[in-house]
Amino acid sequence: MITTSFRRTARWLPAALIATAAVGADAPVQPASVPWIERVRRAREALEWTDEIVRHDWRVQRHAGDDSYRIVDPDERVVQRGSAAECRDAFRTLEQEGTVPALRGPTTILLHGLGEGRDSMQPLADHLRTRIDGSVVSFGYASVRADIDAHARALGDVVAGLPADGLRFVGHSLGNLVVRRWMALADAADLARTHRVVMLGPPNQGSDLARMVSRVRLIADRAEGAARDLVVDWPRVAPTLALPSCPFGIVAGGCGDEHGFSPLLPGDDDAVVRVDETRLPGAADFLLVPVRHAAMMRHDGVQRATVAFLRTGRFEPTDAAPTDDAP
């Protein structure tokens, strides 16, 4: 007999199996200064809470299970819990008091991948904040608790609360599909102010690794959220994702040969996504970097390429562009 505990666990297995393929020496790590119990808490809550308002590292979040709300400060401390109205009102007061700083200039939004949280994007966020103009924020979403469409709508809530300046996106893996779905739902004004998108390891053509997981019927039948979108429902989901109308560039990880990092996947790959799966018609630029999927945000070459594209629309900066280490 299949126990209730197993059924609960099985819902998470598709995402866990896909994420595990990236684990190893290159897996993302949190700073050693963060106590282990705090790292465990953050990892768990990253799978449960979705941002609806973001100002720098302050945020209003909704719980994926019961629709409760909370306000979280830059140290990940919960400063208020309550209904949506209560938390939004309290957040507005914090803004008016100056406790929550306003965003300035164009906003660059970073999105993490499946089974990850905002911490996975922190190395790249720190790098961008010293090298590009405007504000840099990370959008966190409970990737395995809701589908891509729901995450895109939550992203729309975050975008709606941002200043009426330019928008730029940097997505890792599944985060790029969330951006593309948001683009399919967004109004013309928001699309017009979206200037550039950088896609890191995007499964734009689906995922062979996810299709392998789908063959394990017991697991596939219990897949939920965005994991189900990739494992079971990709033929339905793929046509709902927009082709970006703004300049976009793709960074793929791989070995530059026919073997890649994973012995399970045909052709070149980053251990999770095949190079051919990252491609999308209309890309302004494409770059292959020798890096595993989970390590992209910490890789020097990926960081420099991201800065260059956000500034110039190309991965190689032009002569007129500032140098990569300029403030």
C-alpha cells in the first residue's frame, strides 16, 4: 500500500530528480556565515512562498498552500503576517516612513530555476549591482507548488508595482519560461518598456531530462506545479510561451563537444539542459560557456557576458561600451 507520506514525497520527486542532476562540486552554496539551520529554513521556504511586491530585498510574499501573506526584510526576517490587505497596507507605511527604499532607474529582475530560491541568484545579483545602472531585484516563486502560468501572473503583480522605467530580465533555467509566459500575458505598455532579456540555461525547447522522469509513471502521475509543466504537460505549455519581442540573448552551458557534462543526455549539455534545448529563434546573440547548470550564476564568464548584454545587446561589449569592471 502506498502511504500518505510517500504520496506527499512523490509530488516533489520530479523537481528533486531534475535538480539533483545539477548537484556536485558546482552546486550553488549559501555563504558559510549563514548557520546551517537558517540555510535549511531558507531552502524550505523558497519552495513555499512567492513574491508579490519587491523593493530591493524587502518583499510581500504569499504562501502557496494557504494564501496567507507576510512581509520579509533584507535579513529574511518576517516583520508582519496577515491578510493580503493587511500586509500591503503595512508595506505601504514602511515605504512612506522611508524604511523601505524606493527603486531608482530601470529595474533588472532576476528569476531562479526549478526547485531553487533567490539565494541561487545572489552571486549574479551582487555582481550586477556594482556594474549596471538602475536597481537589481530577485523574484522568488514557489516553483514546485504552482504552475508556470501562476508564477507568470505573480511576476506580473511584481512588475505592476515597479516604477514606470525600463525593465530587464535575467532568468536561470525555468525562470526564463516564467518570463516568456509573463510576456504572453503582459499588456503592450509593459512589453514596450522591457528592453533586454538574458537567458541562462533556458529549456526553451523542453527538457530531455524531464522527459526521462516522465517515464517513471508513479512519479509523473504525482508531479505538481511547474515540474508537471515540464515532465507531463510540455506539449500544452510550449505554445503558451511568448517569443520575446525585445532583444534577448542565450547563454548555454556545455563542453563544446558531442558528450557534454551528463552521460544521460545526447549531445552537448550543462548536466541538466542540452545546448540544443536552449535555442530560440530570433535571439540577438548566443554564447556557449564551459559551465554546469547550477554554477552559471557564479561563473565569471557568465557574469561578464550578462553585464555586456544588458548594456549593449551583445555578449561581447562594443568599443564604445564601458569596461566590465566599471561601476
